[in-house]
Amino acid sequence: MEPLNKTERNTSLINFIAVYVLILALPLFLSYWMGTKKGGKGGNQKAISEQEALVKDMDVLQQYVKDIEEHNQHIPAEGLPFETWNSWLTKAEQQNTEFFKKITDFQAKRNYTGARLRIRDNACAYLFQISKERGNYIQKRRALLGVQNGTAELRRLQNENNQLKSEKQGLQNNLNVMLAQSQKAAGAGGGGGAQQPNPQIEELKWQIRFNDANCKKIQADILEAYNENSKRRQLYSVARQNFQIITQNARSNFAIQQLASDKILEIDRLMSRL
């Protein structure tokens, strides 16, 4: 799979290398320059002081660049779980925020003049560009991660809905068999007296009703990906009504009553956001 915004990443890499070399070379160059200035007669003490400060500031920024490059070496491979990518991006965002602040602080300093000022401004221009491009990549990667995670959630809901439909069909088949057996037994008994309800049959009926209501709820959940809020409200309302009937009437099955109550609370939370 091609990486996200490959062209931008290549451009960022070229800029990154250029600035990295600049940052790496400047402290060495400035140190050498200061040594020659100090050895000469009538050295400009102000210039030397500025050069020393510039070396220190560039050393700090150099370390930030090294840390960013090290973090880039551990970028997750395509297809790894959401949690892995999210962890990497969170740290990258934190690094970039700190990096940007450090560049801003560096640019705001007023203790440079002449050549030192030009060196500082040029370095900041490159560093700000790196921070911007890195921020753009993080933002786009975040967006892609959200889409991928949303797609995975949609697929999960669809699979769950299909599973519920299959379970519902199985329950209905069992109910049909039990009803047929019950009717056959009633016919064999001569039909005398009122027939008592079969607890197993009653429980199956409630399970089927719960399953059907849950299917409606999951269908509404799926429609979130398509911004079908009107249809979602309709499905949630139907599901809620059925769950409400279960909580009020399925007294022989406390477990299914409790599940239905939980589903009602969940639907209420979801509908409050629509």
C-alpha cells in the first residue's frame, strides 16, 4: 500500500535532511569561528557572546530534530491496529508542539545582530517549514485513521447484525418446532381443559422479540455512517418500544428484562445526540 501523501513526505524528508545538516554543521562552524576570533587581536566580544549563545540554541534545536528523526524510525506499518497508530501520532503531536514552541522562542530572541541574526532567521524559516509539514502529515494521518477506524466499526456492526439475523432465524425455527409439538400433544390429549402455557415457548418468544429489537437498533447504528438521522430515529424508536414491552411483560425472564433495560438507556443516549 502506498503511504499517505507520499510526495509530501518525500519533500519533507528532503527539507528535513537539508535543515538537519545545517543544524549539525552550524555549531561546529560557529565553534571554529569563535576560536579564531578569540585568538585574534581586538576580537569583538559582543559578536563572540552572540556566537556562543547561538551555538547553545542551535544545540537544543538539533536535539529536537534528532528526537523527531528517531521517532520517525518507529512509524507503524500500514495495516497495524488503530491503537498502535494512535500512540505513535499522539507522541508525534506532542513532539511537534514542543518543537514549534522552541522554534518560536528561538525566533523571538533579540540578542542577535548582523550575521548571527541572519543565520538565526534562516534556520527558523527552515525549521518552521519542517514543523508545518510534519503537522500536516499528522493531521492527514489522523483523518485517515479515523476513516479506517470508522470503516472497521461499520464492518463490525454489519457482521453483528447478520449474526443476530441468523440467531433470530434459529430461534424462530426452534419455536416453530416446539409449537408443532405442543399442538400435537394437545390433540393427542383429547383437548380437555385449558392448556397451560409452555415456559420454554414463552421464553423463546421473548428472545425472538429481543433479538428483533436489537437488530433494529444495530441497523440504526449502521446508518450513522451515512448521516441518515431521520431513519435512525425511526429505527431507534421502534427498537425502544419493543425493549420497553420486554421490560414490562417478560417477568418470567429477569435476565432478558435487564438486557432490555440496558438497551433502552443506550438508545436514549444515542437519540439525545441526534
